[in-house]
Amino acid sequence: MLYRRVSLFLSIFCLCAVVRAPHRANADDWQPINPAELSMTSVPEAPGAAAVILYRQVDRDDNTDREYNYVRIKILTEEGRKYANVEIPFFKQSEDVHGLKARTIRPDGTIANFEGKPLEQMIVKAKGLKYMAKVIVLPDVQVGSIIEYRYNDQWNFSLVYNSQWILSNELFTKSAKFSLKPNSYFPMRTSWHGLPTGTAAPRNDKGVVRLETGNVPAFQIEDYMPPQNELKARVDFTYGESTESQPEKFWKSEGKKRNEGIEGFMGKRKAMEQAVAQIVSPSDTPEIKLQKIYARVQQVRNTGYEPEVSEQEKKRAKVKSINNVEDLWKNGYGSGGEITWLFLALARAAGLEAYPVLVSRRSEYFFTPQTMDSHRLNDNVVLVKLNGKDTYYDPGTLFTPFGILPWPETGVAGLRLDKDGGTWVTTTVPDSAVSRIERKADLRLTDQGSLEGKLTVTFAGLEALSMRLEMNNEDEAARKTYMENQVREFIPVSIEVELKNQPDWKSSAPTLVGEFEIKVQGWASGAGHRALIPVGLFSAPEKHVFEHASRVHPIYFDFPTARLDDVTIELPLDWKVNSMPPAHIDEGKVCAYSTKAENKQGTLHLTRKLSVEAITLETKYYGALRNFFQVVRTGDDQQIVVQPGASAAAN
Amino acid sequence: MISKLWCSLAQARRRTDMARSRIAAATALFAGTLALCLTSGAPRACASDAPGWMHGLVNVPLPEHDDKTDAVLLYSEYVLSIQANGKMKSLQRVAYKILRVGGKRYGLVVVNFDAETKISALHGWCIPAQGKDYEVKDKDAIEASLGVANGELITDVRSKLLQIPAADPGNIVGYEVEQELRPYVLQDDWLFQRPIPTGEARYTLQLPPGWEYKAAWFNHAEIAPSSVGNNQWQWVVKNVPAVKGEKEMPPWRGVAEQMVLSVIPSGGSQNRGFQSWDDMGNWQAGLTRGRRDSSPEIKQKVAELTASAKTPVEKMKAIAAFAQREIRYVGIELGIGGYQPHAAKDVFAHRYGDCKDKATLVSTMLSEMGVESYYIVINAERDAVTPGMPPQIGIFNHLILAIKLPEGVSDPSLVAFMDDAKLGKLLIFDPTDEMTPFGQLRGALQANYGLLVTPSGGELVELPRLPSSLNTTERFAKLQLDAKGTLSGDVREVRRGDPAVYQRYVLQAAAQQSDKIKPIETLLSHSLGTFQITKATVGNLAQTNLPFVYDYSLVAENYAKPAGDLLLVRPRVMGYESRDLLETKEARKYAVEFAGPWKDSDTFEIALPAGYEVDDLPPPVNADYSFASYHSKAEVNGKTLKYTRTFEIKELSVPVSKVDELKKFYREIGNDERNTAVLKHSTN
């Protein structure tokens, strides 16, 4: 497995391949200058762009470990001149960036060559690694100039690396050519994703993979967008041992291998039977057994969530290696992945039908078996047949409540392993009722228009899990501040808030509850002789979502979630309610919102429900989604009209 | 203590270029490697005992602190030994007690160095609450160019990063670093007040025979040193409270307690610590000698730029615009290049440079037309340098120009003037600031203090404070309300001065045409729950000498809310001036700093729907304080509800004694911004 020998370097190298250059030995000449490019002042496909890539070329040879890169950029605005500062990162000991040539073509066609020597800027140096950058600053760059540079990159790791062509760039790309000559000793698989319209798939041209593309839009960053890996046009090259081209056969073979490894780790049946006998009672129902096992394995020290420590600290801690589930059980610690397999082994020992499942976290990629990249199956869960249903568990992720998975593992394809390789399954997605935030407030309105009282916030399901994970390694004071800041973010005006209880931060309970005392300064606003009380006390998070009319990418939520609010406001004795806003209900398949305000003898009762069931929405639904949130804001802005009493008037 | 780089303004604005983001991305990934090196593999700590000076701290009482304090500085010691040849050696000892998880960061030692400040030894230790000590050494450190990550293109300032193991709550971490120094100026600053409390800090100075020193104190009463040897002096401070960060406080450098030490060699050596601003001015003037020499190409360009200009002011504006727009900012800071500009002819030939370079070229070009100009070394943040401070180079980070206008030249567009007793009327100009027109000055530089470098030396001068009427946002909206509550109409927003500069930078950074509307959408989303922009144009985007203008039309459904028979309308349709920066539990410790003087005004005219009339109006607000004022009024003119307001910042800083007034002021504004008019069905 040569290509995996230096996995750390591999990951670094993959990134470098994205950003830097390719190589070819015989491309010494500049591309001809096109008069149309010289006179160009804008590009219709990229209106308003500061600069565009007119031409990009990447030629890589994995036999000679070289890469050639060529970039030509048209500067369209003053802002675009920043692209004339070129930085080419490289590893000093193992790479050589040479043959760097650069020039500026002025709008009148005259040329200013970069004559100096590239400066070498050290970025990081550590223990045999020296990460540098060659830096050039192109001269006389003005709006209308074309800048271009080319260079060769040669590395001498004597290893073969996976690589990528990322077609999407921060700038619009008018034209680009890529080639890769694969290493002749190792099988390589080519996969691609999101190629621009009109771009043909990579083709094999006498042993060289080639791709030509054009009019690649500039990549944009937006709120609530899917992982960038999923959105960028790209071609991936993966070296491996298998030459299998049929996904079904590939995964069958891969599944068998992975299953053998996992079964080997769990192959301590007697020890597991003894262990499970201490956990469950024979009379327990299957579900109770599973709950007890789940709770027990979560008590095992999960080393995957402990702060990184130095080698010396590790040595002093005398951490033993974990080779199987029996080691783990005896030593009482293990990584998250190992703990999940312990759960599987114990469940089986308890007589339950359970399987190992390898999944791909959707926080990084949207997995598809067609890619045949086994590294993307990067997490593990357990499937248990319970009452005829497939149920999924991941006790190895700290604080995950029984019955749900961490959000990156929900709704994803997984390979359920068995001795024959396995079958594909899809993990479940908990609906919004599971992952919710409930806010219950008992408040009174002061004569000055401020709200004071108690607030109880219940974070449930994945909402609770996210918070517990985020604050896992923090102390009580930090958690208190964090909780109070959560409440501040709910309310659209500044407040005073004090956490009064001690939330259960260290458990896998389905809820995390915070009890607060709050004071909302000036919540009631003036309207001449009347006063107005907005109904949306907890409306701040929705105030600014999807504020822009245009949208490029699909919309992506981590998980379905809901907000349930129940607020009572006791009015001052001599205040009278003049009018209440009507109830509002907007029930959709994807999103739902409702509010209701009632006056119960001087006490206002406000309820609000907001839920989003979707994870991904296509871009075409953005307008509807934006409209929905505008409706939410309108509803939250509804006002209760009250008539202050004499005491308020005196104030 | 290395600090160079007189160009923070441009650096801050230029952190988004593609090439740099490439490096940043790669560095971010590399950070994973670093984390591994720092926390696991690399620092193979051995079980050597921490030195006696650290063990002596195990039982010392902690300095006063609250429960939010991550760590306390138990002890720091800085020993500066100067040899007769001017070379220096320093020894620094520092020890922290970690109190909270957040204090783990004090286990990472960061020491800057360059060719003039070599590190000769570096050690770190941890004394855990239980168990044996840990030790890490120089070889366990990694090197990084943090300046690159901070926006410089090229710098020779590097940092050694050494992670001390077990930097956990309850443990003591400490380090020693020895450096060989060859400073450009025989001067040092001792910043003994930090973001965490300090138990004890010492500074020791060892001088060769016959050498002298001069100590100046800032934000702290002078302390007399004790003699601890032959021409060896020591200063000690104890129980120094923390400088805790507050929003919009003055720069840390301006409020921290500190001592500045100037060393005077025997025999009148030229390399000595600054005794006066004049000294520093002469030093700076020496660095720039010859750098403003012209060239035939520069002469030709000046002739070309000024050929069609009719007046001296037009000529100066042409030169200024050339430097602002056609000399792009590139920060290359190598060695003395952190302070010394490149030659004007090189800057002109390459068409790039940093703040010093741009100022140098402008000065040269102005000289070609017979106009004298002088450097001003300054800090881009107001109040980082204040009049009582002793002269030192570390407090500055930017360089601009003071231009002496020829006799009889005046123009109403030139307002950023200051009077100098010797040089007369000087126009302040910052060529790095691409968007502020020649003749004006952005808020952060106004009333700021800088070193004016003149042929005869230098002096600390206060830059002018311009009227708030030059920094304005005027919003005028003519709107119609229908009976369903939909508000529609046209808005014109005119920005001058800093608000215009800000919008121009925002729009310049827009990646594409369609992004240019996003700032308006963001503005409106803070005020309107539902809205559509039906038309929008930007005026004078590139004409920086003219006001920046947004014209847009909007439709906001459900703007007015029905309430029984009534219709509720907020007269303040858009924009907000209230702030919640003082709504904190903790009492304010430092003054509130405003970005600059400014004055905003809103006029919203809302034509009422047929069949409705105003039943109730919010009261007017007239809030007048010494530092700011706010006036608003809602009134009915026939069938139109008219709301007008003005907001003005009159002073650039609000002292702690007045922050309660400021808090009240913001609350008054907040209430007014939420106030509502009530419409009822008309009776006729």
C-alpha cells in the first residue's frame, strides 16, 4: 500500500494539488496573445468580476513526479490587481519549484517581464518539514493588463499520491486544459463530479488522462450551502490495489476485507458473553437490553474526545494498545470507533441481530458508491434489527442519545458488512420533533415596559448533542457563559440573563435543560398613549436568514429541527389589552410556522412553533424558502396593543 | 521585541487575495501537522526538573483575579545586558499558573526573531500539580512566519513556537528564552501590564561602564530602580491588574502600563535611544535620505499627469490619484525595510509598494512640481499614541504625508489641514487609502498623533479633527402605505466621507455584479421583515471626489400591522443608530472610542392609505450630550406621516465617567427606533 504510506503527507498533498501547479517539461513558450483578450473589459459570463482566468493548464506525470502549471489572468478592475501577487507553496526538502517565469502584458500589448529572482518565504518549519512559498510580485499591473506565469514542480518523495483537479476557482475560468499521466505501477481510478455544462468527461488518450473545460463559474460561498467538496467541479484520481471497474464488485471485495478486520476485532465471544451478563438480565426485552448495553459502553472512557496530549504525557499515562473488544472492555478505554464495535459485540452476545455499518459523514462529502473510494467510508455505526426494524446506533460519538445518530451520519448511505461483502443501507434521519429547542418563559411586564422572569430552555436530540460536544472540554464557567449567550442570541434586543441551574453536560440524556432568570429591557415599545408588545420574543435567529434575493447553491441544513415557544406575560395590574394579533398558521411539507396570542385576564399567553424538516433543497426552491422566512419575520413582528395604566403614565 | 511594518491599514484590507488565501488554506491544513507536532510527536518532553526560579513560584499567592481569568502571570523577568560594542543579550523568564481550560494557550510559547534578534536558547517547563516536571527545548520548537498569515506578502520576521506539555488547569508552565540583539535603535519597551493579572514582573538592565539610560513611564507612576550590581539596575512591579478587552476601547498600547528605556552609550555614539521626538525624526530622516530622488521617468510621468491640470490643486490631485489607484499595495518587509522605504524610482518602475513606498513616490512627484512634503509616522488606530508617550518606534505602524501647499493655493475640497509652528499650513494625505479623496482624512487618522519628520528633526503632532458634517449618511425616502400594510416607494441614500469610503470598499470586493445589491439587502434586513428591492442603482462608485449614492425602490409587504381597527406603523422605516455595546454585566473600565466624527440624517415621508388618519404619534426625542446628540420627530403633514431624525457624534472618545450617559443615550435611541404610530379609520 505504497500510496498510503505517508497518509499525513497525502492529505497535505491533496490540498497542494488543488492550489498549485502542475508540470510539463517541454512547455517553454508562452501562449500567443489574443488581441481580443487584450481589449477585453469584461466577460459576459462573469459580470462585475475583478479578474478572470483566461487560460489554465495543468500537466502532471506521476511517473516522473513532475507537474507543470500555467495560469493567464485578465485584470478587469483595480481590485483584480491583487492577483498579481503570486505565491507558490512547496515542501523544501522534498519538492523543487523551478522554471518560474512570469510577465505582465500591458493593455497596449507591450510586455513587462518579471526579471527578478523569486523570493522564498518560509511559512512553517518543523521536525524535518520545511514548508515554503516562492513569491513573485508582477510589475506594472494595471486594469486591463494580462498577467501570466508558469512553473514546474518536481517532488522526490518516491511515493505516489492521489491527486485532484479542482476546476472551480475563486475566479471565472474561460478555458483550461488538464492532463495526468498515471503511475504505471499502481492502478488508478478516475472519478469526477459536477463538471461544468459542456465539459466532456476525462478521456484516456494513449495512457494520459485529459480534460478540457471552459466557462467554469467562479465559486461562491453562501450561507447554508452543502460541503464545498460537493459543489466544486472536480476530478479525483485515486491509487489503489484494485483494478475493479464495476462498483458492485469493488464494494463486495472491499466489504469482505473490511468485515474480516472488524470481525477479527470483535472475535472474543466468550469474553463478551461474560461482559453482557453483567449488564443485562435475561428477562429484559430486546430494547431494554440494547439500552442497557448502550448506556454501559458509553461509560467507557472515550479517548477520541480527550484533548491532545504530548508524547511524554501519553507515556506517563501508560496507555495500552487496544487490539480487540476484550482489551477494550478490560482496560476501560478506547477510541470512539472501537467503542462502537464493542457495542456491536455486546449486542450480539446478548442475542440481538446486529451488523457493522460503514458510513460516510455528509459534513465532508455526499457519498456515492460509484466513486469506489473506500476512504470516504470514514465512520462506523451499528445496525440492530429491533422489532423487525432497522435501527442505528453510534455510542462511540460522545453524548449521542440512544436511538439517534450524530447528524453527519444521518440520512447517508452505509455499507452493512457481512462475510459476503455486504449490502447498502441508508441511515435514518430523525424528524424535527426529535431535535428541537423548547423555550418556556414565565414573565411579567414592568411599568417601564421591561420583561422579567424565568425562562427554561430545553435542547433536545441533535441540538443537545451539538452543544455537549462543543463544550465537552470546557469548564463550568465557560459552559455557563455559553448557555447564557445562547439565550442572548434568541432575543432580538439586549438582555440581562443568568443561568440558575447546573445543566447535565456530561450525559447522553435526550435533553439538556437550562433554567434562567432574564430581564429584557424596554420590550414594550411606545405608540403615543398606547404601548405595543411584540409577540416574537425568541425571533432573533430568524431575523437575518436568507436576506439576499439571489442564490447560486442548493440550501443545506445539518438536520431537521424545530423551535417550540411558550411564553406567558403577566401585565401590570392596571394595564389593559386593546387588541391581540390573529393566530397565524403556515403549514408546509418542508417548513411550518404558527403563532398564537391569547389574553387570559391580564396574562398574555404566546405560543410559537417553527420547524424545518428538510436537509437539502434545490436552488429553485430558494425563493419559496426565503418567502417563508419573510412570513416568519412578519408573524414575529405582530404586536399586541395595550393601554398602560396610570402608574406607567407617571413613569 | 520585534515590531516593524508601518502598513497595518493596507494589510488589514488586503487579506483576501487569491494567492494569499492559497497560502492560508495550505497553512490551515499544515496547522493539522503542527498540532500533531506540537501536541504529540514533536515535543518529546523529558523528565528534567523545572529550574529553581519556577519551583520557587509553586506556593506564591496568586495575584488578584476573578473566576473568568484563564491564567495568571506568576512571574516575569527580563534581563537586558548591553556590551560596549553595542551588542545586546536578553534573557526572558516567564511563568504562568493555568487556572482554566482556556488558559492552555499560555502553554504555547511564541518568540519572534529575525537576523537582528537571534534566539540563542529556548526552554520550556511544566510543573504539574501532581507528578514529575516536563521539559521541552529549542529543538522541539517549530518555526513559522506568522506575518504571512497576517497579511504581509514577504517578511523576514519569524516565530518559534514551543508547546509546553500539560498546560492544564492547576499546573504551572514557564519558559526561558535568550536572544542576541542588534537593534536599530538602543531602546526597549517593557509592557508589564497584560490581558491577565501579573504577580511580579522584573526588568534588569546591565550597562557597560560609562553608559547611561533614561526611563520613561506611561500609564504608571515612575518607579525608581534598585542598583543590583555595577551599572546594573532593576525595576520591579507587583500585583499588576489585567487589561481586559472591551468593545471599542482604546488600543491596548495606549492604555497598558509600560516603561520605555533609552540607552545612551558613552562617547556620543549615533546609535542611541531616542531622547526626544526630534531624535526619532532625525533617525527617520536618515533612513529616507536619497529615497525621494527623482528619475527621468518620474519627471515625465508628472508632466504627463499634470499637463491638462489648470491649477496647482488639480495637479496635486492628479498625482495623488495616480498613487492611490495605480501603485498597488504590496507589503514586503525585509530587515530595515520594515522602516525604510524603497527608492521612489523603484516604486514607480514596479508600480507597487507599501505605505512608506507610496508616500515616498508621492513626495517625489510633488517635489517635481515644486511642492514640499514631509513624512508623518503614525499608528493607524487613534489613541495608540498619545502626547505623554515617550518617543519609540514600536508604537507606530503606518506612514503618510504632510504636504505644504504653495502660497496662495486654496480649494474648498481641501480640508485636512493642520498648522505647524515652523512649517505653516500642512495638508495631510494618506496615499495608501485608495478611497479617501485628496484633501480629506479618514476618521481613524483624525485627532491622531504622529511624528512629523522635517529636515530639522521631528515633532509629535496632532492631526486635524474634521467636522462631522464631512462624514454623513443622508437617507431620504418617499413611500406609500396601502390599507393592507404594504409599504412601497423610493429611497435615496447619499454618503460622504468615511461612510462613502466604506461602501466603496464593500462594493469593490463584490465578486460579481449581482453581489452589489447585497449591502442594501443586508441593511434593509435589519429593519424590514419582508421586502423586495425592485430597482437599485449605485451612483459615483468610482468618482471618489463625489458623494456615493444608492438609489433603490422597495416593496415591503405587511410593514404596517393591523391591530383590530387600527394600523400600526413604525415611522423609523430603516437604519439603526442604537448600540448594545454597554449592555454588559461588568462595569466599563475604559473609554469608548468612536471611529470618527459623523452625522447621519433620515427623512421618511409615508403617504397614508386612503381612509386612514393618524390617531397617535410617538413623542419627539431630543437627546443632547457633550459627546453626541440625537433628535427625532414624527409629525403629520396632511395625509403624510413624516419622520425626521439626526444623529451626530461630536467627540471621538467618551470617558468612563460618561459611559452611563452613553448607555442612556443608546437606550433612548433604541426606544425611539421601536416606537410606533397608530393609524385609525378616518372620520371624514
